Amino acid sequence: MTDRGERAYVALGSNLGDRAEHLAAARRALDALPRTRILAASAIEETAPLGTEEQPAYLNQMVMLETALSPRELLVACHRIEQRAGRVRTPQERWASRTLDLDIVLFGDRRVSEPGLEIPHPGLTTRDFWQRELAELQTHES
């Protein structure tokens, strides 16, 4: 933990609309959160969608934040950012296309298991692109 807070890693994904702009807007919004700043961002990569539905490819990226927000506060903020990008969450959407998807992948050394919030994110071990992005960001840590 630093004077400003803890390191958190947030995955960004978009496969609808102007995908690159959705990621850029999400980075700006995350960096503007109270007591939060982006320390580094991974390269953007295009990936095939997860799940079985036919849908467009995703642009994905991960950012490393320093934040004094709690994991739940960061999650609520991520959901607000998604909503501003036009995302509407529904129970049926697990693998659906979306304008923006923000997932908290890691938050310091914390392990969190609460309704709607699992840290480390359960998809971390199965998403190769997250592994690459995380490894890239961890080279920026001091």
C-alpha cells in the first residue's frame, strides 16, 4: 500500500460501437475517480468473444490503478462508467456483446468474495489476454 492507496488492476473490454473510444473514455473516467489515478495501461489487443454467441471481436486492455477506494466503491464506479457508455446490465447478458465491460481483476493482495464481487476475478486464470496484459503492467511496478 502506498500513501495514496492500493494497486488495483481493471480489465476494459468493448465489442460494440467505437470500441477504441469506449476504452479511451473508460481510461479517462477511471483516472478522474476520487483518490484514484492510472499508473499504467497495457497495449490494446483484439480478441475473439468468449462464450458461444456469434458476435463481433473485442478490444481489450488492462489498467493499473492506485486507489484509496474500497473494492466495492471501485466496482460501483466501474458500473457507473459502463452505464455512461450505454451498457445496460441484465441477468441474461453473461456472454452478450457490450459497449463497455470493466472488471476488477486484482485489488492489492485482497481476496474478496461478496455478492457480485470476486477478487481475484475468477476469469483471471482462464483468459490468456488478461495474463499477457497483467504481465505487461507488472513490469511497471516498483
